[in-house]
Amino acid sequence: MPKLPRVTVAKMMRALKRAGFVIARQKGGHAFLVNPATGARCVVPQHVGDLKVGITAGILRQAGIPRHEFARLLRGKR
């Protein structure tokens, strides 16, 4: 299993959008995303700087995206 990288919020959002997620709403410092095809939901905090590895793992768990798939999404492949 690949190690999770520290990523910025922008990279995380880009990867989730490649996976089919769209922003459902935003409140304060959090964006709420949903995947219309699967019904999966996740919350991404809008922090400055890199997200911690634990936060990244939690987002991926909510989204139902395995680590190897996330690595592929970060590289820009659908």
C-alpha cells in the first residue's frame, strides 16, 4: 500500500473532481462534496498549506477512494 503524501487543498480538490465529485455546498472553512454516480460524500477543510496525512486519510475513507487510486488521480489520470 503506498504511503499517503501531504497534499494541498487545491490538489485534493482536483483529485476528487477527477474522481467525479462536485461541490454540493460550502460553509465557513469546509467544502462539502458529493459524487452523483455513487452517492459518496466527503468534507474537505479549506486550510492554508498542506493537509495532514490523517486528514487526507479521513477524506479518502469518506469518499471511498483507495490509496492507489488516489495516487493515480494525483498524477492526473482518470
